Amino acid sequence: MRTTRLGTLWPVSALTLGGGGLGQLWGATTREECVATARAAVDKGITLLDMAPLYGNGEAERVIGEAFQGRLPSGVRVTTKCYLGSPAPEAVEPAIRASLTASLAAMRLKRVDLFFLHSMIAADGYALPGGPNSPRPPTAWSVYADHLRPVLAELVSEGLIGAWGITGIGLPDSIVRALDDTPKPAAAQIISNLLGSAGGLKRFTEPAEPRRLLTTAVANKVGVLGIRAVQAGALTDAFDRPIPDDHPDMADYRRAAPFRALARELGERPAALAHRYVLSIPGVDSVVLGVKNRAELDECIAAESAGKLSTELIARIDRAVGRSV
């Protein structure tokens, strides 16, 4: 499998095993199958495992603990995350340390290589459209800059984490500010799919601007993990779970109908073609997979082996979904 460097960090495989499928967020699977999938991913050349407590209420992390019994194979690295929300400044360090401690225990590890803030960053005083009752409130810039970053630096110095990063799904201006500011994250997770859509994860009214975020990350030598390659299933043949007709992910599925027709014309599965598209985006160091079983893993491995798409085919896909790049 192709490898590259994740920003200024270390070599990483073109594919990263994500925790969403292992945490059973993307349709039915079993703990046994997820454990087998994690082991198979490493056997087939994947060198980064991307986990989080929010993936199945810790289930994805428990899968990693069971799969590797606290002894990751040589060259394999692991990430996890912490959803912080909007705590009082004095609560930031206890919340971060408690989350990391629980994650390490679940994965049976003593450290993680990369630790992500899992909540979006917003300017101080920013109000989400839902107001105070909005689910998962953002982390204010002052909390991020003045209280969170010093704690993350301490965790690095203590050897509990190797580096830290941010999840770039939130407000573009705040993410760009974080990518430009010092100290900057070592890595960012950025929406990378052919629709340029975060679907149901977009909880703000401003445009998401994922390509602007990617460009900014690359310019600042911040490693990029491309996420949502199949946009929660909207870029596959069919969803593997019930989706309401008025859900943003269903709107993306309808928008992607011409893409599925093009995939059929090319003799490709939509999911495989969607992964190849993201693997072809300059600046994306590794694509995070949301697979939940070995069959889906094998399809993604085959997509990576098939190579990047031509400029002409990328343009055809962009036209099919009405995307202007």
C-alpha cells in the first residue's frame, strides 16, 4: 500500500482504519467481525487506527483493545479523540485527562500517537442555529487557545500523546484560524468527498468550505486525514441503516444519483469509486475508512490498489454531481 508522510509527523498508509464502523455506527455488525476487521486491516498494510469515545460509546476503542491486547504491531499507530464542548476554563484539563485515561484503558495502551479535539471550534460568543439547546455545543476559541492547547502540550511532554490535532468539520473561519495560529495542530481531519458535503454533521448555516480547509492545512504543513469519503453512505449503492427522507444524508444520496449511474457505466462500485476519488485529491495524506467488516475493507483495499483517477475522470464525476472546483 502506498505510504506518505502525515504532515510533519511520520509515514502513514494511504488508508486509515476509522472507528465509526467498528463502533457499529454504520450498520449492523458484531464485535467478533470488527475485531477480525481490525486485525485484517493491519495485515493488509494499514498503519493508522483512528478511534474515538463517541464511536459506539467506546465500542471502537474496546475493539482495538481486544484485537491487539495492548500490543500494537510494529509500525502501527493509533489516534483517539475527546469531545470537549463548552466547559468552564477550570474544567478543561480534568475533562481532557479523564477522556484520555478512559480511552487508554479501553484500548489497553499507555499512550496514543495522535489526540484530536472532537468538538468544533467557534469564535467566542458564537451561537449555533439551535441556540443554547443545540446538541454538542462548540468549543470557544479562547478555551481552545488559552486552556486546551497548554493541556495538550503537557500531555505530549508527559508521553501520554505523541501529538495533537483538530477535527475540521466545524466553522471554516475558526478552523482556518486554528490552522494558521501558533501552536498549530499537527494534523486535521477534513471532509473529503466528491460532494464536498458533511451531511448531517453540518450544524451551522455558513458554507462548509472543505477545500479551503484542505488548502490551508497543506500550506501550514498540517497533516490531513480525509474523512467521510462515502458521506455516511450517500455515495454507496444504498444506505445500510434507516435514514429519514428529510435527512441531509438522504438529500446527498439523491444528489449522487448521476454519480452512481457513472459508476455503473465504468463497471465500478460507487463506494470504491468514491474512495478512489478521495485518494486522488492532492494534499490528503490518508483516507479514513468507515468499514464495519472484512468485505468492506477488502473493497477499499482494492480501490487503493487500483490507483488514482485521471484528471478527466475526476472532471466527469464533478460535472455529474454539479460540483465546481
